[in-house]
Amino acid sequence: MAEDDVRVVMYGDRERAGITVKFLEAPYGEGSEAVVSIGCSLKANWENPSWKVHVPARLIPQVIDAVMEAIPDNPGRPTHDWLG
């Protein structure tokens, strides 16, 4: 995914609502760590979502596993040491 690409996961039951996912190489200036920006827009404003969180790109696999772990009775639940 290039830095100018925004992926959108639509809410399904709301026409203009979705979760955005965007890779940012150096969001806080030269030398800052790459992040994945995850946001939410209820007004189809994909480039400027209502809220967002920046997750260090190096932590994305652990965050995905933690999200899967948070879902009760998830058959795809990971069992990795880093989940604590």
C-alpha cells in the first residue's frame, strides 16, 4: 500500500460510514517511525476521518492478534506469547 492510498472498510448498515486504513512513512517528520493510521468517518470523509489512531507499523501483527483475541469464542484466535 502506497502512502497516498486509503483503504476503506464500509460499515454495511450505514451508507457513508467506514473505517479507514492508511500507511504513513514518517507521520511526525523525518526519522519518525512508520505507522498505520486507522480512522473512522461517519460522513465519507476518508482523507480526514473523525477520529484516528496511529499504530507503529512494526506492531501491526501483534495488534491484529490482540483484536482477534478480544473476540469471544473466535475459532481463529491466535495463541502468541506477546499477547500476555
